[in-house]
Amino acid sequence: MYDNYYFIGIGGIGMSALARYFKYIGKNVSGYDRTPSHLTAELESEGIQVHYEDRPDLVPINVEKTFVIYTPAIPADLGEMEYVREKGYSMCKRSRALGEIAGGKECLAVSGTHGKTTTSTLLAHIFKSATEEGCTAFLGGISKNYHTNLLMSRSSVLVAEADEFDRSFLQLHPQIAIVTSIDADHLDIYGTHEEVKEAFRMFAGQVAADGYVVAKVGADLHTEGIKARLLRYSFDKPCDFYASDIKLQEGGYFSFTLNHPGGKLTGCTVGVPGWVNVENAVAASAAALLYGVNPDQIRQALATFCGVERRFDIHVNTPKVAYIDDYAHHPREIASAISSMREIFAGRHLCGIFQPHLYTRTRDFADDFAAALSGLDSLIMLPIYPARELPIEGVNSEMILDKVTIKDKMLVEKADLMETIKNRKIDCLVTFGAGDIDRFIPKIEEYLKGI
């Protein structure tokens, strides 16, 4: 029915996957984003037109043949948004578009306030490498195996990262759902932790009656109204799916036995380091086993998984210096990453650079951020990345920094970051944040490889 698909906020990770999907099926795709990025450059190289100014005149003029998809992060008073509403374009949010696509497939959805991107990417990799037809997958990060956030296949299976922001995941009705965590987050949307839990309960309640919900032990999932069979997984606590015989190998990689209702899968390894990736592997393997994927092929797939860009992403690892980048922007994520780094880089001086994401998240979790970051040896804080928000009076990075208990801590402007790094003796460096801190990755990597 529609020839043109126009994206407002095309540079987002979820939006770009949808843009690639419609380009793949032969539609004319174009869009707007506020700033150029590596991802928008990739879209342009794939033949998708992207512009970076609020230009209603660049929206395709054929209203009847054009469908507009937008992200809720876009301000309502953006000129292009006002224009498409006024002209009567057919339009919907990103989550609705993904829900429509997933509705025609057997959907395996991975939800959680953290851990969902790596878990969903690993699940997609299992299907891609362990089954003949593979899967279609909409991912919340760039797979390092496939260098994209979209996998396409004729298979009936669709793997989706189920995003709780703006209650987006309520557009999905999966056959199998994974719940990795239900921490307090996005309180600017939900208001309270209880409302976050209620949204996850509603999501789990949308899983088909003959399907499965696989929830992490400790995730406070309310079970009222869930029709599907509820199973639990854990890193190492005995339950339906868990790891045992866990052994740390050189470089931070782990071997383990996967225990599941059908038996034991011995000799498993994950192709990325860190104990948290064993936990992610247990969750992804659980969904694959429940779908009927061959256990031996799951074992092989786990070993060849290369990870996700910006998820415990090791850029430099020499006896002299190490550099890791991580998307972590919630206290629990930061604490888990630091825990893994302490195992992998035992005895090293761990210096962290943290860019808080959102004023509301900083306000709501300042104490928790401070506690997590106090696990570092030294800390460099950047100003808050506002994303979709306006400043909140009295909310700033100092709210966190002042409560961090380590002595070696400082606040610097982004413009001074590289000079700050060059003036320090770096042993093991990690960058944390979901804002634009990733723009520094190439510069930091180049510098550290040269010292």
C-alpha cells in the first residue's frame, strides 16, 4: 500500500533497524535525525537518505503513498512532526511498527531493564548459526558477528528486543519471552517502581498460552494473569535453567555446564568474557531449547558469539594497558560490569569515565550510581547527557560525584576529556554511558594503542 517510509529520528538503534527492514523489502526509505553518527552514515551508505535539519519540505510529498514512523524521543513541537500531523500522513510510533511486523511471525522477545541487548543478540546468533533457516531479528545493538542490528530471513522466527521505555514492549505478543531484570528505571515515564513491575506483568501476560515466560531468579515478576508456562533461569542458583561447573579461563572467558529440564549440556563456553555473559547465555539458551533447537548446535553457537558493540566491548588488551567500553547507564549495569572487570583484570588499577544519561535518572538514582562507581579505583565524571530532557534545577553530575567514596575522582568537561586522559597514568580504563560518550572511543583507542 505504501511506497515510501519516512522516519523521524532515524538514527536511533531501534528506528534504524526498522529503516533497514523496509529498505530490504523494496520500499523507498528516508528520514531525519538531529545529529550525524556512525549509524546514520551506515544508513546513507546503504542508500537511505538522511538529513539533519528540521525540514518539513524534505518529507515525501505523496501523502497517500507515504507512511511515517517516529520515535517518542522526538519533541512534539518539531516542525516535521507538526507538518505530517497537519497534512494527515498515516503514522505510528516505532513500537507499533515493530509489533505489526512481529505479529506475522513466531516472536521470541527479550525484555529487561538491563541485559536484553546482549541476550537478544545471542539468541538471534543461536538461530542464525544453529538452524537452517535462521531468523529475522530486530536488535537493540550492533551485532559484532553480523555488523548490523537487523537480520533478515524467510524463517517464521522473529527475535526482538522488547523495550520497556514508553511501554513499547506492550505492542508485542510473543511465543516465548525472556525477562532479564525488572529494576526501577524510566521513572520519568512510569513514576514508580511498582508501575514498572506492572508493565512487565502485562507484557508477560501477552505471551501465548502455549508459550513460555523465562524470568531470571530474583526478577520480581508478578504472575497474576500470565497464561504461559513460567520458568526461571539463573547464573548459578539451581532452578529450571542454570550454569554449574563454572571455570574461569584465561582472558576472562568461562566454561560451564548448562543445566536444563531435559538434562545437562556440558562443555559450554561463551565467545565473550565476563560472568554476566554466562548468565545471558543461560537465558538465550533456555529460549532456544524451549523452541526446539538442537542442544549440540546451541553449544557451538555460544562459542562463536562475538558480542555486541558497546556491551563490555574490549578495544585494547595488552599487558601494559586495557580499554573497555560499555553502554551501562543504570547502577545495576555498572556494578555488574565492574564486577566482571575485577575478575578479568585482577590486580589492575581500574579507572572509569562515566557520562550520566538523563536528568531524571541522575536525580532518581544518584545514591545507587555513587555506590556502584565507588567500586572503581579512580573516576572521571562528565556532565549529564540530556537526551530528550530539559535541565532540572539542582540536578547535575556533582550529585553523584559528591557521594562517591573513592578519593581519586574528578569532574571534567567533554572538551577536556582527552587531555585529562593523557595527563594520567592509565592501566585499565573503562567508559560508561548511553549518551554521546561513544564519540570518544576511536580517539581513546588510538591514544592508548600508541603509548
